[in-house]
Amino acid sequence: AGASLCDRCEAGTYANATGQTVCWQCEAGKTTEGTGFRSVESCLCPSGSYMASDESCVECGILAICDGFGADPLARPGYQLAAISDNGLSIFTCSEPKRCSGGSINECAEGREG
């Protein structure tokens, strides 16, 4: 008697102390990668975005792949990622798509350099 059920915090929230009766909401634009998180550091940018140096979330755009949750942005095949900045991604279209396999900054297709 007297026992209560403690539920896990929902996605997008966290509880940073034992015995807490409410879960804290992640700041706008951020979420958690599931339920039951215990710190604000678990609040990350969701899929489709990446975290800027000021910890805000920046939309990825259609030429890149952003898995979110701390993963670095990647260029889609046929494009080359030149830079990641707080203002967005610098992505170039390859004149010959087979030369660019996509991926991280300045990554060339297999068997190529540059």
C-alpha cells in the first residue's frame, strides 16, 4: 500500500532528479531519441537537422541527409559537402555524379581523390 507507479518521461522530455513528479520539456526544436531520459544533454536536434555551434538546430535541406541526434550531416550521392556552418551547409552538385558518392566533408567516390 502507498506505492505509486513512476512512468518514464515521454520523448522530448527528461527528469534530472530522483523523485521528480514532472518531466521537463526539451527546448524548442529539440527532442530526445526515445523515452526515459535523465538530463537536458539528451535533448538533441531531430532527424532532418543538425546542431549549430550555438546549440540551435539548423534544417538540413534536400541535398543532404541529417539523421539528427548528434550525427554529422552527409551529402546525398551526386553531391559534395564542402562545409558545415551555423548558417547551413555548403553543398556542390558534381558535374559527373559518379565522382561524388555523397558523405562527409570533401569525400570523393571510391578510387578518386580531390
